[in-house]
Amino acid sequence: MKLSDVLHEALEVSRPLIEERGHVLTVAEAPDVIHLHADRVRLAQAITNLINNAAKYTDGGGRIWLSSERQGDSAVISVRDNGAGIAPEMLPRVFEMFVQVGDSLEPRRGLGVGLTLVKRIVELHGGTVEARSDGNGCGSEFIVRIPVAVAVSRRGRARSNGRPGAAAPRILVVDDNRDLANSLAMALSSRGSEVRVAYDAPEALEIAEQFRPQVVALDVSLPAMSGMDVVRQIRRQPWGGKIVFVAATGWSEDTARERALEAGFDHFLVKPIEVEQLQRLVAGSAQ
């Protein structure tokens, strides 16, 4: 797929917000076609989040620059603005869940999960994302680097898709935040697991009964019915005793951990769940 297609899709989604806030957008695309092996929808979502972030954290009538180029074996995308900027002490934390930065006079909306999703999506594509800013009021720049596509022969591709060893476990991901659930599911699927996704407790119970997962990554704070109640119900089923339940929560307090383990969870992870952490638990459950 072409990088230009990703950028155009992201711009199409972001343009209404840019126009609503009266920003001036400057786009400078790479002169040559850049091909990527990527999930077009997810990568476009990541770029959209960066552009929307620039639009929200820049006061009305500001400037936003979007550029792309090839540097060696990487495609480089930059989203820059002249907005609120980022304080030096906040730069290391901008990709953490629920962290919001910026010093504009206008109120901000949202939970502060957009940059966390950007980081996760980019890393799933083997890339990196970096935040730069000279401080409050000095604007900011986010730089994404993604490996360019490398031609692979049919024979080589067939070999690379072979998966020796034990079958990957079946995993159910449950979270009412659809972006988080989908991105985690995509990460696990890309590593060979068979994954299903549910966005609330009733759906989780229904899918679990049909899918019979070996691992469930479950948000503790679901609406209407908590994740702890979901665990208790499934544990009562004849097929639910051996499932490995992983609690996903935004709280790291010991009391929250103890309550989750008492409810029947096997492991406790703080959001955003790092794929490598969950993979280690998944690998252990498959042994």
C-alpha cells in the first residue's frame, strides 16, 4: 500500500476539525511513492489522532504542518504545530494513558488515550513515534518512523507464515473502549493468536460460551456489569475453570489488585496493557 493513501485518508477525517478551528494546514508529501506493509485503517487512525491532537492543542487560527519523506529504509511522517507546546517534564509521559498536556486557554476534551493508541499502532508496524517541543507555548512535533515495504518472494512469504510448535491460544479481549480493545486484539492476532473482541459484559459472556477462550484480557470497570462479575459467572461454568483471566485496569493500587485476584482473576495488569506482557502470560498458559 502507498503511504500517500494513508495520509489522504487521515486528512479527510481530520479536515473538518481543522476548518472548524480556523487553522492553516500545510502538507508536504514525499516526491516519490513510498510503499508500506501496513494496516491502512489503523495507520491512518494513528496519523488522524496526531493531526487532531495538533488541532485541539492549538488555539484557533493556528498553523499545522504535515510532511512525509523517505529516510533510508524508513518512511518518516511529521505532524507539527505552533500551539500549546509541551513542558520538558511532560515529554517523557505524553504517550502514557490518561495524560493530557498543553497550556492553551481553551478547555480540552477527551480522556487522554489518543497518543497511547498512536504509540501502540506504530509499534505494531515495527515503527517508532517521538514527541518534540521546546516548551509551553512553543508548539510541538510528532515524528513517526515506519519501515518501508520490502519485496518478498511467494516462496519466502510462505515460509515466513509457517508456525512451528504448539497452536496459539484463543484469546478474548473485553473492553468498552473500542480503540483499546481493537488495537490489543490486532496486536495479538499479528502474533498468531485467534482473537475475539467484546465491548460489554453481556457480549463477553455470550462470546466466551461459544468461543471457549483459553485467555481473557478483561477490563475490570465495564458499564452495567463489572469485569469481576463476568469472571465469577464464567468460573461457575464447567468449561470456565481453566481459563486464564487477566485484569486490565487503570488503577494500580494494591487494594484493586487484591479485589481482582479475589474475584477470580489470575493476573493483574495496568492499562495500557503492553503486548509483550500479555504475550508472556499467554505463552505460560499454553504450556
